[in-house]
Amino acid sequence: MDQTTDVAAGPSDGLRLAGRATPGVLPAARARWVPVAVALAALLAVYAPVVAEMAVEWARFPSLSHGFAVPLVSVYLISRRRELIAAEPLGSTRAGLAVLVAALGLLVAGVLTGESFVSRLSLPLALLGMTLYLTGPRVTGHVWPAIAYLVFMIPFPYLPLTEVTFQSRLLEAGVTARTLQWLGVPVLQHGVMLHLPSMTLEVADDCTAVMAIPALVSLGVAYASLQPGAAWIRGTLALSAAPLGLVANLVRLVLTVLGAYYVGPVTLTSPLHRFGGTTVFVAAVVLLAGMGQVLLRLAGTERR
């Protein structure tokens, strides 16, 4: 009986010891991320004025309001890989420190010269460098797409944006005029002006797809990254967001001019025209979702 008692006591003691050790494993696993969290908090404190300036622009200009959602999407993309990240060992690389120093140099240069775009662009670069230096290339391999996604929250520089917007106005006015002529509407294009028999319309800055494209591209990349299947499907969806936005806006312009020609100037006060950016965004989202379903079905057909 004494031998039986000893045998039974051995495993029981072992189970109790294992039970005591388990609570200590989780804090140890989490403790390795404490330096990363502290460094992240410090980096965000350094960049707080830069982020605050961007937030003011996001709130002031509707075409930039998607900037509020970009960091949230970035966090979500990381959370979807949290199990893979937790399974990786932490490492370090000097290249990360070099990238971090270069990013901070860009921040200082941007602040001193007044080039806000440079200082803002340095934020994702600094996050990438910090991640490389404190966690190593294996963890960085899981989180770099989410870090790169933060680029979409940065407003485009004013002067290049102005030139791109003007060229887009010319393009969209030309395509709209040719489409209307094909439909039998007498219209004459002169630059960004569309001359109808009874009125003259201008393809203004707010009428172009350029204002909606940054939000559409950021949405397209996020939507593509969440899709299952082959990489070519995700790539196609990400690259299609901007063209789909342009097509949606061209359709809106044609319908608006047709309404002005056949119905009258009252068409210019319709929701289709007054809320053009929202209309284009919603239409492009619907087209993107439809394209995603078509591509998934095509991929399924190929596998069969």
C-alpha cells in the first residue's frame, strides 16, 4: 500500500507543479513586448504634433476624411496576424536602427524647412525602422503591410495635387464631351468648359475623381488584403480601385450634363451633382465588391 501511495503521489505532485508554472509563462511571453510598447509610445509622442496637423486636415476637407479610418484599418490588419506574430521569436537588426535614424532625420528636416509632407512621410518609415530594430525581420515580415498602409492617411502635397487635378479635369471633360457627342448631344469642349446650346458647364476641381481616389485606393488595398484566394486576385482588386473611381465619376458627369441638357439647370442641384464625391465613392465600392465576387468565381472555376 505504501508503494501504491508513492506512485500515485508522484504524478499528482507533478501536475501541481505544472499548474503553478503555467501562470508564470504568459506574463513572461507578454513581458518581451514591453520594450516594444514603450518605444512605440515614445515614438507616437514624438510624432503627436505631426498627426494632430493631419487630423485637422482630415476634418477640414471631406476628400481627406478617410485618414481617420486608415490607422484603425492598420491596427486591424495587424490583429488578424496576432497569432503568427506571437509565435515568432523576437530579434534585432542594425538595419532597423539605420532606418529609424533616417526617418527621424527626415522628420527634423521637414519641420525645419516647413515641408510637412516629408515629416509626415517619415512616420511610417520610423515605425518600420523601430519594428525591425526591436523585433527583427521575422515579426516585421508580418506587420510591414499594415505599416505601409499608413501612407494612405498622408495628404498629397498641394502643388503636385493641383497639377494632377487640372490634368484630370481636362481628361474627364474630353471623355465626357466625346461620350455626349456619341449620344447625340450638341456639345463643344473648350478646355474644362462644356458648351451646350443653352448653357455652359465647367468641370471644376470638385467634379474630378482625383478627390475621391485616395480614399478609394486605401479602401481597395484594405479590401484586397482581406480577400481569400490567389495573390493575383488581391493585386487586381487593389489596382482596380482608382480606375473604377474614374469610371464612376465619368458616368456621373455624363448623367449630370444629360440632365442639364434635357431637363434644365435644376439638375445641377440634384444629389447626384451636389454630393458627387459621395456618389462616386459609393458607386466605386459597389463596383469593387462586384469585381471581387467575379474574380473569386473565376478562380473557383479554374480550380475545377
